[in-house]
Amino acid sequence: MNMKPDMADRRQNKLFTAVEPPDRLFSAVLGRIDRERLGSLLARRAASLVIAALSFASFAAASAYSVGRLRQSGAGQYLSLLVSDGGAVLLFWRDYVQSLAEAMPLAGIAACLLSLFIFLGALKVSARYLNGPRGFARPV
């Protein structure tokens, strides 16, 4: 292309002239974007609150299950032995740890911890969405 520089500038100016939309159209588009973002925020807020409530309920159920299994297995007696006769526990610590590990309801404790972590994560997300919309144009 062997064009003169002034001719290329004129063509470029013709192609890339900025066309401004009407003010009503521009405000209508921005309003629609804000409504969509707010709707999305409300949906995420509701979903995170539901997940937080369900995970709290599962945490309560898992902890009740763990406490029941802890009482049934006799692990509490092993723990009281640690307080009442610490010398014997230190002397036979390997057998004590092995017996305690066999008596502990590990599945219940794992379920309790898992549901606690899910609850805390959902609570963190809920707190972020409960602060209110960020970056939205406020209605006048």
C-alpha cells in the first residue's frame, strides 16, 4: 500500500469516529446491568445463607453423633486416666495412645470437622455478600 500519510489519516478518521449513544439508551443499559448484578448478588446471598444453615445443621448432627459415640466407646475413661494417673500414662504411653486411638470415634470426629470447615467457609462467603452491593450506582 503506497498511500500518502494524509490520505491514510483521513480514512482512519472516517472509520474510527466515536458515535455516542443517546443519553436515555446509555442510562437504560447501565440500569439494566445494575439490576442484573443486584439480582445475581441476591441469588448468591440466598444460596450462601442456605448453605451456611445446612452446614450448621450438619455440624450439630455430627457433633451429637460424635459425643454419643465417644460416650459409648469409653474414650472418656481413657482421657480421665490421663488426668488421674499421668505417671502410668507416661510409663506406658505407646499402649495408651494405641488404646485411645482404637477407642476414639474417628469417623464422627472427621465428619464433625468437615462440617465445621464447610460452615465456616459458607459463613465467610455469606458475610461478604451481606455487606451489600459494591460498585452499584445508587438510586437517586
